[in-house]
Amino acid sequence: MSASVSPLRAIGLVHGLLIRQLLTRGRILALLALSVLLGVVSLSVRLSDTLENPLRSSVEIFDVVGFTLVVPIVALVFAGAALGDSREDGTLVYLWLRPMDRWPVVVGAWLAAVSVSLPLTVVPLGISAMIAGVGEGLLMATVLAALVGVLVYSAVFVLLGLLLKNSIIWGIGYILIWEGLIAQFGSALGKAALRGYTRSILANRMDIDLDGFSEVSTASAVAIPIVVTIVALFLAAARLRTMEID
Amino acid sequence: MTDVSSPPPPPTGAPVDLGHLTQAYSASGPPMVEAFGVTKAFGDVIAVSDVSFRIGSGITAILGPNGAGKSTLFRILCGLTPPSKGRVEVLGRDARRDRDVRGRIGLAPQQDAMFDRLSAFEFVEYAALTNGVDSAETRARAALDYVEISADDPKRVGAFSKGMRQRVKLAAALVHDPEILVLDEPLTGLDPVQRSRMIELFNDLAGQDKCLLVSSHVLDEVARLGSNVLVIAQGRLAAAGDYHALRDMMDDRPHRIRIETDQPRRLAAAIIERDLAKGVSVENEEITLDTTDVDRFGRAIAPLAVELTAHLGSVAPLDDDLESVFRYLVEGR
């Protein structure tokens, strides 16, 4: 009666299930509150008449609040939980003991996390960019950087959820210490932090030099995170194939 | 404590062969599940130690106390965890590496976790879809009907009782009509009526030439599951074969009994003299002894006490439980 499940079908099935598992009211409200914070800050920038360079101030605020906190944390909450929660509560067995390859399970989980995280980041960030009132350039730069950020952070945190228990705690440590501090050290170390690429997209598109961080071209700032995404998903599939299931 | 005589000899360390099961397999065909010297270690802890068996169609009960290694053995069979040593074949294949054979196994795990935001129908239909079943909706409805749960109940499985969740898990395990069903403690949390119904279902499935592996730590449940049994204790295969042979061995093994009396030494000496028991020891006003013939001992002890004008405070078995049977099988004590 049973037959192997095609990869595309498996991706769709895992995606559909995990969307439902991930979308809890508590999570959405908490993360929306985080996004609203950015809107409030943007509004205060717009209303302030003491800023020398409102555009630069807006970009810096989006860099710090939007791409150091909102995007990675939203991605962490959903991508870390996508397979991490199943692993920890024991339901992963219902995805593992099936005639399906491993990689579609990982890709389905990643797509589920992206599907939930994108509207929760791009929409509030876009609205905040409009509220800032410094031109359409910031809106486009923000949307592109958020898209790249969500894709790559989600892949990394899906992998993290399969590697470590309590992935949220480890992920927050990673965001604050690695992404928050290391990215400020510039050059080589800066390129090892994903934040450097979202920041480069923002700075290049707005033609603003953010303390020497606009070293990577926009094309590279998009391409490198895509490569990181593929590698992270590959490692996650390998991890799922070899891990022990409770 | 004073030893008055020596204890009965222990059984050997090798599994006790209770019948045909370890030597042959189902008459209906080749072995469906085979374990070859399977050992599983978690660090320094040996969860399963050098277990070998062959199983054909029908029900095989895996009996053992909590923590004996039953669930670990099931996880190895299903490929969820690799053995540290040895190998397992399910339908001639390794479920950990072979994608297709995983679709021929139905597992109802012991843990209570389910996708709690789904209804029973959604949960079972999802199991059908992820097993590549074409008519998933029809099969899901049939599987839920089989375990007597309404497919139209909109309630989420997270709000179900333990018994209902067990039945939904069974429906999800069998929705794709697998040849191998691995059911880990499926009767836990069920009331007596539900247990009876579930055991009927197991027997029905076994009649369809499926191989059912059902674990339990309750001897009376195993009695109703059929005649094939593997006894796992402390990770080792302690006995394998026919349930009735196990039951007989339980009755024949030495039973430990404690007697409270005001004349323990006189009574103990008389018990030894009349060969009613071995391993007799005395401490304060208590006698502890081992007997392989509980009926004879029971008939003799009261008249003996009257004869000696000894007062009997109590006569109580110390090991009349399954744990002591396992202990006897594994350690000989």
C-alpha cells in the first residue's frame, strides 16, 4: 500500500504541517511587538528636528534594530523550532520513519520558517521605512536586506535546531555575541557574520558608508548568503540522516 | 542474619529457551524481523546487550520491566538509532538506510508526543500522505473507524484522553497497511474495556499475516496477546519462546516467603527437617525462606505451627511480582 514519497511532495507535506505547528498566537504577538518597536523608533526619527542627517540616522537605526535584532530573532524563533521542537518533543519520529528522503524534510522545514518569518519581518520593516520618510530607496533596500536575512538566518537556525537542544538560547547567544559584536570588528571577521551582508545591502543601496562596512558589493552580499543557505541546508539534511531519533 | 541452608541454584546466563521462537520462525513464511547480536550503549550505560532473535508473522510480545531496554530495541528495529554492535534486518533490509522499507513499518511510539494542533483525522491522514498512500482520506477514515474514533471529531488530539491518543497512534501506525507493526506499550493508559478491544484488534491484525511486535511490562497483558514472548531484562534477552512455558517457569521458580512468629528458630528447624524450603534464614522474630513448591508449603505451615505451639503472625510472599521473575531470569536470585 505504501510507496516512496517524491521530494516535491515531501517538501509540500512538511511545509504544510510545520506552518500549522509554528503559528502560535504567543509567538506572533511577541514578534510583532518587537517589529513595532522599530516603527516607534522610525516615527521618533521622523518627528525629530534636531538630527543633522535624518537619512543616515534612519539607516543606522534599521541596521541596529532591524537587522541585528528583528530579522535574526524572528528567524531564530521559527526556524529553530521548525525541526528543533519536533526533535525535543519526540514528534520528529513521525517525519523520520517515512519513505521520504531527508533533504526534502529539511527544505520543507526551512520553507515553513521562511513563509512565517517573511511577512513578520518584511511588512513591519517596510512600514517602518515608509514611516521614516526618507525616500523610497530605504524601503527597497530594507525589503531586499530583510529577504536575504530571513533566507540565510532561517537555514542556519534550522541546522542549529537539529544540532543543539535549547536552540533558542544558543541562537540568542549567537545573535548577540557573534552577529552583534563580531560584525563590528570589520574586514575578515565582519564577513564571517551574516549581519555584515544585510548591512552591506542597506549601506550600498542607500550609498552611505556605515563605518567602513560597505566593503562587499550588493551582488556579493546577496550571493554569499545564498551559498551559506545551501551549505546550511545540506548540513542539516546530513545531520537528520545520521542523528538518533528519540 | 543467619544462613541455615544454601539457596537454590541460579539459571545459566544464556537466554532461557521457552520453546520454538529463538530456533525457528513463523510457519507462514520467512523471518520478517531479525536481530543479530545487537548491542546498544549510551556512554557507559549498556541499554541492549547482545540480543539475537528471529520473528515471523503474528504477535510477539516483548516483555520486560520499565527501563529494561524494550523501547531502545524498538528504536533500533525501526532504524531510529543505530546499534553499537550487531545488526537488524526488517524484511531483509536495514530501516536506517533503506528508504523504502520504512514505508513497510508502522510504529506507535511509547512517548505521548503527537502533533497536538491536528485533529485525529488530520493526524492519521498526514501519516497516510507521508507514507505515500494514494487514497489517504479514505484510508484515514477506515483506520480511525478501525480503532473506533470518529474521523469527523474536530477536536485537536492535544485535547484527547490518553486512551484516545493511544488509539489514534495505532490508527496512524496501520493506515498505510504495513507488514510490520511496532507498538511500544500500546495498552498503557487504557481502561479495561479499551484494553480488551485493543487486544482484539491486535489479534485481528496478526490474522492478516502481519508481524506485530508489542511491548509491555505487565505479564497479564502479555498473556492475552498470544503465545510468543521475548523477555528483556537489563538489556539482555532473558527468555524467549512460548508464554505458557514462561508462566510455568514462574510457578516453578523458588518463591521467597517471610514468616513472622514468636518461635522462629524452632519453626525454621522444623521447616528444614521436613524439607519444606531451602535458603532458610532467621532474624529476630522473622524467618525468610525459599520454596519451589508454594502449594505444599502453604498446606504444611499452619499445622506445623500448631504442632510446635508457635504463633504465626504473618506468612507473606516477598517476590510475587514481575520484577522478581525478571531478576530470577537474569541473575538467578
